[in-house]
Amino acid sequence: MTAGARPATALSIAGSDPSGGAGIQADLKTFSALGVYGMACLSALTSQNTVGVRGVLEVPGQFCAAQIEAVLDDVPVDATKIGMLGGAATVRAVARVLAARRPELGTLVLDPVMVATSGDALLEDGAARVLIDELVPLADVVTPNLPEAAALLGGVEEADDVAGMRQTAVELLGLGPRAVLLKGGHLDRGEAVDVLALSRDGAAPLVLEWAAPRVATRNTHGTGCTLSSAVAAFAARARTAGAPAGAESSGTASPGLESPGLDDAALTAAVRSGKEFLTRALSEGAAWRLSRTPEAGHGPVNHLAQTLR
Ligand SMILES: Nc1ncnc2c1ncn2[C@@H]1O[C@H](COP(=O)(O)OP(=O)(O)O)[C@@H](O)[C@H]1O
Ligand SMILES: Cc1ncc(COP(=O)(O)O)c(N)n1
């Protein structure tokens, strides 16, 4: 690296999963695996493991916002990933600071976390409205799973095939994000299909889909967190490298300076690379038996299966 240059950076605003598979822990592992300098602002603590969520302790919204301001006041951020926020007050406080400082957040990936893989609720009732109105329009990419997509659209029926997913992804663009990555992990079919809808000024949205072989494993805890943080990390690399996302050499940028935004092709490449990273993490962790009772819950993916410098 050139003397005085800085590494590509990514910030996660999310909850803590002490068992290390999801949340902030998954995000920081993913950023590190992808050679990106990771930072983390905690929105909530959970007591959870691979079996389920036992409790949630919210970080006061103002203190969550204060963490974000401390980072932004000091370090240029190439990409920001938002995960579990927990309470309506936290969503509101985070939205206020992010709206005021949007140009400093880099590429913004919003994972609208509502329910854990274990089935436990991770977003307070009533907080979804604030998320939809105040956070979704700020995002470059929103990454709902099928139940979250249905909830974001006001409780419509969940898509149950790829054609329905394509339509749902386009409808979600109506909430104001630049792109929607609709995840099809919950679709009952042999492949894990994700759909990307990208809005384009004055033209019909671009709709793409990626199918990966469905990995036969119970180790799916944190797949959504890992995917969204991988997309953020690849976006950060692309912004700093001025090279296509997924390129071998890690990006560097001038000290103290914000990196330039991504065009549609580079944003699409970051999403595709993120999906490839997640698929590999899933397949290389598929045989893990981390828990003493693996049949009782869902184990994590192998975040470190692919590492880049
Ligand atoms: N068994 C699986 N094999 C391969 N990919 C999967 C599998 N389960 C989920 N995925 C992928 O993991 C990512 C997260 O998907 P999903 O389960 O829909 O979201 P969430 O974790 O937010 O509930 C998506 O890219 C999805 O296609
Ligand atoms: C702190 C925290 N954040 C997010 C999730 C969602 O995990 P998943 O990706 O399995 O839905 C989680 N279980 N815990």
C-alpha cells in the first residue's frame, strides 16, 4: 500500500450475536475476510445462540447515533451496512443521523432485519413504519427476505415463485431505494434464487436473478447478515480500487477523503460477488457441528471460507 494511503472501510450498524454467527460479529468477520477495515456501531445486544434468541437489550437510540457520529467525524466510510435495529426509537435516531450525513456513508446496504432464522422477532412492532419511511429511501440496496418483503409492502402475500419475486422486487423500488436484492432462501425449491431490481432514471428497472445450488445444511444462521455485509465490503473495495468489485487487490484511498460512488454496473458486480461469497461460506460450513445440540437450532456459515487481501 502507498505510504499514507488508507484501506477500504466499512461500517456496520447492527445488533450483537454473542454466538458469532449473525449480527455485528458476522459483519466484522466478513469485512475482515474481504480485506476491508471493519467498524461497528451497536444498536442492541441480544442473548442468543444457534438455537434461539433469549433476550434483547436495546442501546438507547441517542447513544447508537452518537457512535455513528463518532466514526463519521473521524474516519471516511466507503460502505455502510445496517442490520438489526431493534426498537422504533433506535430506528428513528439512526435515520435522523444517517439522513443528515448521507453523503458520508458510502454505499448504503440496508438489511431490514425483522425475524431471526430461529423465528424470534428482532424488530419492535411499529418500528417497521419508521424504517420504511425514513431509512429505505436512503439505501443503495435493500436486502429483504421473502417475509420481510411482504411486510415492507404492507402485509401482502409472500412471493412463491421467481416470477413473483421479480414483481415484488420491482414493487419494493416504489419505496425509494436505488436497488432491491430480494433473497429467495425461503422459497421451497432446489436452488437459492435471489433477484436484483435496479432503478434507472427514466427507464424501466433492470431486473436480474442469480441462482445458486441449495446447500443441504441446517447451518443457515446469519446468512442474511453475511450476504449484506459482503455486498457492502465488495462495494467498499470497488469504490476505493476504481476496479471491478471482486478484483484481487484490495483498494486503497487517499487519507481523509471520501471515495466516489458506484455506477450501476459496479453496484451490480458488488451484489453478484456478495452472493458468490455467501454461497461459498454456506457450502464450506455445511458440515460443521458447532453446537452441542446441532439438531435443535441453526449453526453458522464459514465466514472465512474465502479471504481476500
Ligand atoms: N440452503 C441454502 N443454500 C444456498 N443458499 C441459501 C440457502 N439458504 C439461504 N440461501 C441464500 O442465503 C441468502 C440469505 O437468504 P434468506 O434465507 O432468504 O435470508 P435471511 O437469512 O435474511 O432469512 C440468500 O442469498 C439466499 O439465496
Ligand atoms: C443480532 C442479530 N442480527 C441479525 C440476525 C438475523 O440473522 P439471520 O441472518 O439468520 O436472519 C440475528 N439472528 N441476530
